[in-house]
Amino acid sequence: MTDMETKPGFFTVEQVARELEMTKDGVYKLIKRGRLKAIRVSERNIRVSDVALAAYRRRVSRGDADPTGTALPAVKPRTFQELLDAFVRDTGRTPEQWCEAWKRDDVEDSPENQRRTMSALALCSWDELDDTKRAASLELAA
């Protein structure tokens, strides 16, 4: 074992997954896509520093749609069209495009993207809902 494998302040992928309440595959995707910085300490071992984990959490808590932190703060929409416009503005995709990307596993596993996927599914099923269910969907999608 190297010093980095046992050094305090560095976490295994499994530990990070527990901390972020996601799967190990989700953490690997974050690393692969550059959203979470990590260090490969050997052919089979990756470590994430406490600094990198804290930076990722800050970006998620701010609601950044991108790693640069340039996302605009969200305004809670009130109508279906406002929800649809906000979704497209936030993700750069229509709800249908988002759902297709999600099915192809092109959407990063993160708590924020899970929320977006639920919103996309609610927006996609809008025409099939009665008025009572539409009101509930507005709450879910917002």
C-alpha cells in the first residue's frame, strides 16, 4: 500500500458514494466526466481528496448546472410553459431529449440530475394528466 491509499483526507470511491448517497457507478461517472476530481493511486485504486469532495458539494448545493459555476439562480415557475422554458434553459434539452439521454445513460448520476429526470418525466406526461394530477405535477416539476 502506498501512503496515499491510507493517508487521511483521501477517500475511496465506495466512501464517496456513501457520503453522496449514490452508487459507486455514479461516483465513477462524476470522475470520468470531470465533475469530481480524483487521483489514480494504482491500476485498481482511485482516491478523492476531501478538498475535491467539498468543492463538488459546494457546486451541487449552489445548484450549478455546470462545473464553472455560471448557472443562473432558479426562479420558481408557475405555469406549464414556464416550467418547460425553465427546464430547457436549465438543461439545454427538451424534456423528451433529456429522457432519451437518460435512457441511453448519457445523464450523469447525481442527486440534481435525478430531480431533473423526475421533472422531465412529469413534463413529458403532461397531456395525459387530468387537472388534479396536473396541479400535483406542477409542484413536482418545480
